[in-house]
Amino acid sequence: MSTRFTLAVGACLALMTVMLGADARAQVIYFGAEGGWSNLEDQREKFNVAGAPKVKSRYDSGFAAGARVGYEWGPWRFEEEDAYRSNDLDRFNVGGVNINGARGSRNSHAIMTNVLYDINLAGFGWNLGLPVTPHIGGGIGAVNVQDQVSVPGLGRILRDDDWRFGYQAIGGVRYNVTPAVAVDLDYRYLATTEATFRVPANPGIKYKSGYETHTLMASLVYRFGPPPAAPVAAPPVAPAPAPVTRRVFLVFFDWDRDTITPDGMRIVQQAAEASRTAQVQIQVTGYTDASGSAGYNQRLSERRANNVANALVRFGVPRQAMSVSGRGKNDQRVPTADGVREPQNRRVEIVFP
């Protein structure tokens, strides 16, 4: 086993370790079976014998088949792939002469660690209206390249294999048939470092050759993890309560008096009638103007508030439905200097929503 193969396997194991470390956050485990059409580029064999003729090989289109297992982690996919590609020999040219009847093939067995990224088209403002997601990616791994050629009259003149470092580029689309089943259609370019083969009749004679393939691969993928959760419909939002209209009734008093005037009594009656439909706590607050001392005005405001509350009771409002207080000469309706007699400040406010 070559040093390069050892390095390739080590790289695969290192990347697999990263994948397993991400397993705690992986969303879905999946398995895929794949198959498709493969084209192998023409190759030139370079022998280690001085004066050896130039040898060129051309290959027919062939097939590819394999399997892969991996994790989906958001838009990222991490997978291990085992794929086989086979291409039959079409033309074998030695020193510029095509060898009639030459038969053979160049095959490969690739063990690859791939990383792919699913592109969210909606993030670019594109909506195809289909469950289709494009993806790009790449992979590295170990590839066993197998070469064989038979010539009429000579039999099998070339047959050997070599493990090489492999790399591939991937681009394609995924169609989500169901949340658990998907179909991938990919283009994959797989190549390796130059392989070295020995001639069976004389192991001391070696030749080097490349391996570059273009593959159209179709895959059927099954997800073993839970499918993406369906969006949960938000519970219907309760309609906002209608805004409550705050109602204020003002009962005005004469200077230094707590007696309700006839006009004030009509206001009290209106407030009582309105409160019967509201059935809420009623605020009854008394005030004075800025004349007089603070202590005297506090007591006067409380008497005014209690007189209005008693009048409301007479009009049918329960006393327990009222909160009664006095504020003296605080919270003036019309701000004035101290000592000023202002009629608008001598009042009781009846407030309820």
C-alpha cells in the first residue's frame, strides 16, 4: 500500500472525525443509492523504459454505481461515498498505430468523504414553486485505479491496480419527493494523482497514467432522521379589547362652600345614570382653589367629595362602587398663584371608564 494511499485514508478518517463531532447537532441521517453515466478522458501511458513508444488509450462511455451515507446539518451535508466506475477500452494506440482487436478497461473503486452545501434560493429572492434545491460540494479520498489490456496473439499484456489520492467536484440539484425521500441529480468530476502500474510479464517495467472522469449521477436518498417539522400554525390572536372611553363629570362649587348647586345636582344625576351601564368603580375626588390654608382646603375638598357621593347614592349608585377622596388645592384645573380664587378649581370630579 503506497504512502499516498495512507495519506488519503488518513484524510478521510480526519474528516469523518469532524463529522462525528457534529453528530450532536445533525438534523437527519440519510442513505443513498446512486448510478449513472461516466466518461473517462483519453490517457497517455508513460513507460520507464528508454526509447519506449508512445502509448495512448481512448475509452468508451461507461457506467458508475455506488452508495453513500451521511448527515444533513442545516444546509450542510457530510457524507461517505463508495463508488465504482467502469470504462471499456475503445482504442489502443502504440507508436501512432492502432492495435486492432485490443480489448481492456480502466475501472476505479473510490472511497470518498464529501461535503456539500444546499443553496437556499429563497434567500436570493427566487421561488421556483417546486421542492428543488441546488447544491455544490467537493470530496477527497482514496481511489483504487485498475487497468487491463489484452492484444490478439499476445494475450493480456497489461494488468495492475494502484491506490491513489482522489478528489472530486460536485454540483447538482435535489428534488424532495416527500419529507423522507429525495432524488439527487449530480455532475461529478473525479480525478486522482498519477497512478503507477507494473507490466505482468516483467514487473520491472512500469508505466504511469492519469485518471479523470466526468459522471452524471442520479441518486435515490432516504432520510432516517425525523423529517423537518411542519410549521405550527400560530393560535388565533384574540381581538384587542375595545378602547375604554374615560368619562368625567365636573360638579362646580361656590367659593368656600360644600353645598351642591342646582346645576351641580343635574350633573350628579347625569353621572349616576351613566354609571348604571358601566358597572365599574367610580372615582369621586374633591378639589379647592388656591385661596385658604392647605389644611382647611383639604378638609373642604373632602366634604365636597362626600356630599357628591351621598347625592349619587340618592340617585341609585351603591356607595361601595365609589372611591371617595379629597385633594385640597392640589392638581389645579387652571394653574394659579397661591391665594387666587379660581371657580374652575372649586370642583368635584366624577370619573369612571
